[in-house]
Amino acid sequence: MGSIIDYYNQFDEWGRLEREPVEFMVNLHFIKRYLKPGTHVLDNGAGPGKYAVALAQEGYDVTLTDLSPRLVGLAAGKVKECKLEERFQGIHVADARDLGRFEDGRFDAVLMLGPLYHLQQEEDRNQAARELFRVVKPGGHVFVAFMSRTRHLINSLLHPQSWKPNDTMDGIDEFMRTGVFNHSDDGRFTGAYYFPIDEIRPFMEQHGFDSVKLIASGSVVQSMNEEQWAYWRGRGPEQYQRFLNRVMEAAEDPYILGASSHLLYIGVKPQ
């Protein structure tokens, strides 16, 4: 896991979610739809804590974990900066595959918005899912991020030089067969695993969860530029809110899942 830590030691994940606001906006919308303020949420693989801080600001109790000591330190700094210490029940360095510091059924809900697609080995993905199931309460919701094989195929075909070794058809064929991607250029995106979309629900269900929804986190606007966003904001609050409502509605359309850079699985642990 050292390569993952090294990558995030130099990458601005907080800034990414500000540069690509749709993913954050859509995910937070659906998380809040299913959780009431006061709920105790584990943000597992929280990075610098953008989701955790946003939830704490709206009255949720939060525990935060991440694999990277640097990102855990940044998250702790954000919590202090925002004066949210009372909302946090713990900020820890932890591997999503080993949440042994927490007892069974500890949390009302768990977010896992990153770890799963960094785990290239099947047993590691299975172990992270088992730990997720173990620490959430019966009846509790989980929110899990996936990256789809279809979207990465699109990226590879459109921008091959940016996604080596998917700059050759041999590279693309191997990626489509395995879902495993390791960038040929040093310092680029960490090694990852991309799921076939039709395997996401079965994967989570085989680990005990009941599926609720699979959401396209990019909705239909992930490629909009700032000028296009400014147009809709400039139409006034009422029109802009209707625009956002339409974006959220479209995120639930299963026909756009393959076009979205990130997907959000929503499930529940049976009572």
C-alpha cells in the first residue's frame, strides 16, 4: 500500500473535489437523503476529510479514518480550523481492510468513498467489504464509491497518451479483461481496479448488503465548464435550484452509469 500513500502524499485530494464539484455535490446529496443529523457516521478512507467536515457542519457525528498519515493530519487540521472538534469521535490512521479498532456494529452508517478502487487484489476487496459489513449496525446504510471499467475505456480511447499503457489496443484489451490499471508514467494516478457496472450490486450483495441504489456521481454535468455553470447560476436562485434538482434526478438514471467517472453504491445491512 506504500505506493498509494506516496501518491496521496503529493496529490491535492481536497482540491480535486473543489475542481470537480459535481461528484462531491451529488454524493453528499444522496448521503443526506438517507441519513438524519445526529447519526454517527464512519468516513472510512476519508482522505483530507471533505465529506466528514461537511457532514459535521450539518450536525452529524463523525469518526474519520484514512490510510495516509499525512491526509489524517490534514483532516485533523480542517476539523480544528472549522471548530468541529465536538462533532468528531475519533480521527485515526487505519487500513480499510482492518478496522479492528472498532467493535462490531459500531456505526449508524459508513462511507467508503475511495478505498475499494485502490485494492487491485480480489481478496483485499473482499476483506474491505467484510470489514464494512462488520462495523455498520443492522439497518445501517453504507455509501461506497466505485470506478467503472466503461468510463476508463472511454478515457483511454479519447486520451490514450494520458493513460499509458492504454495507448495501445493490447493495453486496452488487457485492461478490459482484468480491470486492473497501473499507469506507465511515474507519479500519475495510483494503481486501481475498475468494476464492470453489472458486477457492483452482486459484489456488495454477496457480502451481505441489500442494494438500495447505484448513482452516477458525475450525473449529466460532470463535463460542464465554469462558464456553463455560471450561466445557470446567473438565471437566479429559483432557476438554479431547479437546475440542481434536475442534476440530482438525472444521477439516478441507470443509463448514464457508464459515462460517470465515479459511481456511488448505496446499500443497507439487513436487520
